[in-house]
Amino acid sequence: MTETVLTVRDLSVQVATPSGAKTVLDGLSFELRAGETLCLAGESGSGKSMTALAIMGLLPKPMCRITRGSVCLGDTQLVGLPDAAYRKIRTARVAMIFQEPMTSLNPLMTVQQQLTETLLEHDACTRAEAPARALQLLRDVQLTEPERRLKQYPHELSGGMRQRVMIAIALACDPEVLIADEPTTALDVTVQAEILDLIRALQRDHGTSVLMITHDMGVVAEMADHVIILRHGQEVESAPVRDIFSTPRSEYAKELLGAVPRLGTAPPRPAKPQGVPVLEVDDLSVRFDVRGGVLNRVQARVHAVEGVSFGINAGETLALVGESGCGKSTIGKALMGLVPWQGSVQVMGRQTRGMGPALMKPVRRDVQMVFQDPGASLDSRMTVGDQVAEPLLIHGLASGSALKDRVEHLFRRVGLSPDMMARYPHEFSGGQRQRVNIARALSLSPKLIIADESVSALDVSVQAQVLELLQEIQDEDGLAFLFISHDMAVVEQVADRIMVMRLGQVVEEGARDAILRDPRHQYTRRLLSAVPVPDPSRQRPERIETESIGSPIWPKGREPDRLKLEEISFQHRVAV
């Protein structure tokens, strides 16, 4: 028999609410064996992350407490362990990769400082050895240019890079158990595939046991040996991964699997009548200066977006796909005026270039954005109800009882109870926070919504509800969408047209079926080959390997008039 490294017995957790104590985890039991991957799957709020926090001893006190049960790491009983003893165990014996890497890393510390802090805290090496060990950890997680990354801060890294840093920190002391809480939620399909392959390789090399927490059933099918499905804090079904997918016993498991979007199953989209142009973009470019030297002069420029042109009509959804760092989110921020840009952008026929804050106000009413990181998009000091109401107050659209009624209506539309309006963001799961962001974006009844990974943090059943809601609003109001996503199965469900980006430029654009059924560019084929298949009995498609690089950096004074995509090589990332 394989050795059991983690045993959870009858674990129950309660949280304090204004109406009294509420049980959020009720009698959960399982065993995790050496080298095994156990997946906890279920909807947002089912108790998955609460289980991980209870195991790590990170439940927020005094709001949350374990009311009964035990958690044994080997022979060590973790429930009731003093904080000082728990700190010695975390990372050294059990480590965790959190759901949102940007909010899990210290923005004031470099990558090297955060890695060495972990190593020195647990006496994994001497202070003199720490820098070399930190560099090796970044190499182990296959982070490009590790020497350069050590000196960077979290905000200078892409989402995939930050997640690799989190994995490096988690594995710094070679733990027995690795808890991965939605480790690929906000990552594009190619980076997601790389992270999953990385976790599998590290698990194989180190014999680490993995407790994987995810709502992505494709990830479950690829990673799990055994699956536990949770609902309302209770176990609904527990079985080997093949049995869960082939012969689910519970009705809830059947519903959950039935809601999983599968690439290639979406029905043909009917042709839509030509709508009024909502957005027209011509020759959009975004470049960021790279400064350095004693005088902090511009030494190079990052070409995040280069010469991109497209249009979106009323009632149309244009999906923007590509790897992390290709410029997708930068385009969305440029359209909102959040980063400097060059070119031409027209919203409802109004040229936005050169507009000041006063003139941009009505434009921002017509164009709203749902950002990628639900935690960082909300103000931790305001209730979520106030944050959904804020745009209505700024634009003078509602007040008093009408404002309250409007906010309650928006909460119901995105599947949240109006009694949640008085809560703060930290009291919600990641999926619930994203629903709050969607409600806020819908508050002004905009003409265009830029959805930057807007459903990536939602479980499959809520994702299906939100996509259905967005489709309903689009049909009723003629709403246009710029849908930025890494989930190709979701893109297939919502898109009328697809635009594929790489290195800040468009490599392929066309109707949804033409792109997904007959991709012409090798990079598009690579994206499709990386999509996780929600079927453990089906062999994963061979992943097409191509060079994965971010936005090109060109030395100042030697920039070409127009970047030629096929001529850009890896060396252009480094400023000379």
C-alpha cells in the first residue's frame, strides 16, 4: 500500500455571520497518498478553498473556526497546533499555490527577496547560498530569463510568470504535500498546459502529493487520480477520475459534467444582421519605455501592441485570444484610456484620441470593462453593494430607493442574493467576486463591454448561467462584446468572430467556425492543441510546440517602422 501523507477526518468549519454561525464545511473526510493527485471539484462556494485554508491553518480568526474533526500530516495533528509550530510546517512540509498570484505576492519585494525569505525562514540554506538556490528554483519552474526575473517585482511579470514564481516559492523546501488552489484559473490555454505539465513533472521528480482544487473539469480529467465533488460544504461523490466522468452516480455530478463546455460541440451561430458600428480601431499601437542607467534614460521600448485594426458592430461578439503577454489585455486597457496609445479609436462614431476626462466620461458610460483579477478589481474598504452603485452615482443615473432597487436587480441578474450587498470583497469566493464585477459593468447599460477573462474565475455551472445572461442582454439591448479569453470552448460558445494575437500583432482573424475548424496559422493550431479535454479516457491531443515569448523589446533608435512577426526572434526581448 502507498503511504498516506495527509488524512482528513470529519472536518467541519463554521463562519460567523450577522445572523449567526454558518457551517461552510460539514464532515469532510479523505486520504491523500504519496505521489497521488486528489482533486476537490465543485461550484464556487462549495467549500473547496475553505478546506485548503483549514489544512494550512490559515482560516481567518475569529470569523472562522474548525468545530470538529482532525487533519493529520503524517503523524502530526494539525488541528489545534500552535501558530509558531504551524509556521515551521507551512512550506517545509505542506505548501500552497493560491488562486490569485498577484494578491499572494508582496508588491514591495523583488522575486529574489520573496524566494530567499522563504528559504531562510525554514533554514533550507544559508544566506550566502540563498541567491543561487533562488535562481535554481526559477530554472526548475522553467521561467524564461531567470536572472532577470529575480530582480523584477510582481507587477512586471505576466500572470503565467507570477504563477510560476508562486510554484517556485511553494516548492522551495521540497514539501510532502502541495495544495494547488485554482492554479490555472486566469491563465491562457498554452500557459495552463505548461503549468499543468510542470506540476506533473515536479510531482514525478520529487514524489510530491498534490491536492488540486479546481472548477475546471478539463483540468480534473488531465490531472486527477481521484476526485471528490463538493456541494454546500458536503461531499456529494468520491471516486476514481475515470468513474466520475464515465458513470457519475449523483444527479449533481451529472449536472456539473453536463455544464462543462466542450470544444467542437457548439451549434452553428446564425448569421446576424449588420449592426451599427460601436467600436472602430485603426492602427492601434501601445509601447512602453524601458528606462535604466544612472540618469534613468529610455534605453528600449516594449512593443505591447503594434498596428492592430478591427471593428465591432452592435450585437456582435469579437473574441480576442492569444498567449499571456501577447497584448490582449493591453488592447482592452487602451480602449478604456488606461494606458497611453497611438492610432485611432472611435466609440459610437466619436474619436477618443485627445479627449480629456470630462469628454471621456460619456464614452466610459458606453464602454465598460470586466477585469481579469476579481480580487484586485474591487475596493477592499467598500461593501460590494456600494461598489455596484458607485457608477450610477457618478453618472447621476439613480439615487435613493431607485438606486437600491437597481443594485438589487443587478445582484439577482448575476446570481447573487441581495442580502450580500452589505458584505466586503474578502467575504466572497473568487467566482462570487467576479459576479460582482460583472454586475458593476452592467450597471450603466453600456453599448460595449470589454470582458477580460470575465468568466475564468467562475465554476462551470455559474459560468454557463453568466454566459447565458450575457447572451440574453446582448439579444435584448444589442450589446457588443470584446471577449478576451483563454478558454477556447467558451470562445466557441459566445464568439461571432475570433481574432488571434501573438507578439502584439494579429496573426489570424475570421468567422468563429473558420478559425476553430480550419486554422491556417501554426500558432492558432498550437492554441487549440493545448485545450484540456474533459475526458480522462481520451488521449490528450499532441501539443504543438512553438517558441513562447512575450512582447518584443527593441533598443531605442533601432526600431523598425513596422514589425514583421515572422522575423522576430527570442533575442529581441533583450534590450541591447
